[in-house]
Amino acid sequence: MEWKGMSDEAILEEIGGRIARYRLNRNMTQAALATEAGVSVPTVQRAEAGRSIQGMKLVRILRVLGLLENLEALIPEPAASPLQQWQQDGRVRQRASGSGQPSADADEEWTWGDDQ
């Protein structure tokens, strides 16, 4: 599946549909999943409908369905380059420098200050 070209809404709908199929494959009702996950039935219904839910509630649902292991594929541990490892001397990076990153205004047309 090509996720990159999909809208946010379409991605949530696909994820919701997959959650529903996993639940049905386990022969669970929405109520049983909600109870086991410690969430409300409307939360399960929203998730399966592709609507937004809180991250903690999604984690609980994924745990009950046995899908937490798949998060490693979704967000793998980032690998630092050997140079970064040497420079950091075993420390974990805490902040970004911001240099080299496009600003939020990157799509706006740039003009000289005097041209206004």
C-alpha cells in the first residue's frame, strides 16, 4: 500500500479498518475489546471508523490485539552515523539545532525587506 500519497483521513480509515479486521479475526465484540483495553465502546467505534482517538487509547487497543510488536516497523529505532556516535560519546541527543531545517514559512515567497 502506498501510504505517502494518502490523505490523513484516508490513512486513519485504513488503520481503523485493519483494527476492526484484527478484532473480528479474534472473534471479539467491540464491547469485549473495549473492556479488555480499558477504553469505552465509543472509543473502539471511533478507532474502527477511522476517526481520531488519543494515543494512549490506541496503544491499549493495539496491545489487546497483539499488535504492539508492529510498532517497531512503524517507528524503527533511529541509527546515528558513526561520526554522530563519536561526537556524542555515548550520550543521547536531547535537542535539535534547527540549522538546515526549512522554517514553517518555507512555502511563502521570499522578498527583500526594502521591497515591501
